[in-house]
Amino acid sequence: MPVLKEMDNSFSLLIAEDNLPSRMLIEKVLLSEGYGVTSVENGRDALERLKKQFFPIIITDWEMPEMNGLELCRAVRARNFARYTFIILVTANDAKAQIIEGLEAGADDYITKPFNRAELIARINTGKRIIKLERSLLKANEEIRILSITDPLTQVYNRGYMSKRMTQEIKRAKRYRQPLSLIICDIDHFKKVNDLYGHHAGDLVLKEFAGRLKGCIRDGADWIARYGGEEFLIVLPETDVKGASKAAERFRRSVAEKTFNIEEKEIRITASFGVAGFGSSADNEEISFQSLLCRSDKCLYQAKDAGRNRIESMQPFTGSGFRIKGKEGI
């Protein structure tokens, strides 16, 4: 969900009014206040416009051909648009029963004809306050959602999100018969960093390490999660094992070839990588997050046993076993 900007007078209001002089008068008032204006002649046209473009505020006449103001209010509320639309109902009848009927249909406010300019602006400002409150709530909820799926130290995804997202990625890859690869990586001898420089320095190394990994992935396609401790999981959709192994080599080099400047100390670290995945032709019910994780983890331990600072990859999973092949770090 995109970050919501503070509302000003630059957004567009939707006017639904079949009477031309009345519509032009409302347009003139709104334009003079700096608002953008989109006008239609009836509720049906207004609803079609709403399907294509979001309008935070609608000003609609009650009596219109094809679809009147009450029917428009009911249609807007029935559709449950992602963001709230504040509706001002314009009516020539100020009878209490009719006003109640309009509010019950979904209108938020009303104004009677002939309307006063200052009153119309005041009604719109009321709508703006409501919309601002809604946007603030949406923004706060989005911030809470991001915090709930993010590792607080490294700012990559956390383990809870990882498990849910990986299941979705595997289902999607199977459905569209696309390859998918998984890389698990681990900082070599990370305990020595903590022992020599302290846990605070170790935390800074983890943050920098995650940042370097993020700098090497495809934005909007690949993603990273902290699996635990100094282990990270990198997911590469639409990528076979061969391509993932090349990516892992980029990750390895980005870590090994530059020192980590931590609290005026130059710290050198390396990492080991295990790669597993399945190709576009794989169609086996045994393929799951756990099976991929198990295979990439076996490759990681193979890399550790073979001397660290290297990549071990596995032949694409087909459900009939696997074979490990190694690639030593350059």
C-alpha cells in the first residue's frame, strides 16, 4: 500500500448534477478555492467515473435521471471501495424525514438549495477532516503491518513472514510452471566477531551484511528474510538453480571483497551459501517450503565443511532425489 500524502486543495471532487446552471455554480465555487473538478450529469455516470478514478469527496444532487442521488449513495457504499468517499447530498427539500432518508442511504452530509457559498466550503472542509483522519489511520495501520513482518535489527523480512510468503511463492511457481530458487546463507565464524569486538559490533555487522545482500537483489522480484541468528534466506522467483548460483556468487563477492567499517574498526567477514530450487517443468506434490529449505540447508553445510566462503548448489528438485555440486569462492 502506498504512503498516503497529506490532503490539500489540489485533489479532484466529483460533482453529479443534471441541472446545468446549478452544476456550473458549484464548479465555479470549487475552482475558485483551488479544487480540481470533474462533473457528470447523473448518478450512473458518477459511478462509472468512480470505477476508474478515486474521488475523496462527491457532491451529488438528489433528483437526477437514470440514477438519483440516493441510489448513487447506496451504490457507492455497496461497493466497499478501498478508501472512503465522503458524500454531500444536495437537496431542495429540507424536511427532516427526507434528510434522514438521505443519511440512511449513505450520505455523510447535506446542503439545501439554494446553497450558501460559505456553507458549501464548510461542508467540504468537514469532509476533508474525515478523509484526513481515515488516511492517518490507514498510514498507522500500514506502519504496524510493516513492523509486524520486519526484522527490527536488519530491516529485512522476519521468519514469520518468510514462512507465509514462501508457501505462496511455491504455489505461484507451480501454477504458472515457473522456476523458483532458494538461497540460504550464513556468516562464517560470526561468533568470533562477537567475541573479539562485542555484541554491538556484531549487530552492526549483521545490519551491514543484510544491506549488502539487499543491494544485490532484483528490486520488486527477489526478497530476503532473516532466518535466525546470522542466517538469511534469499528467494529468487522465476530463477533456476544455475541463475541462483550466479546470484549467490555476487552476494559472496559483495561480502568478501570489502571490509566492514564498524565503529572505526575494519572487520573482514565471509559467508557461505547453499542453493536449491526447482525448474519450470517440475510438477511434484512433494515440493514444499520445507523440502526446499532442507535441500538448501544441506548445501550450506556442505559449503561449511568444504572450507567456507563458497557456494554449494543442488540439481533442480524433481522429487527423485538430489545431487550436490560445489562452486568454490573466487
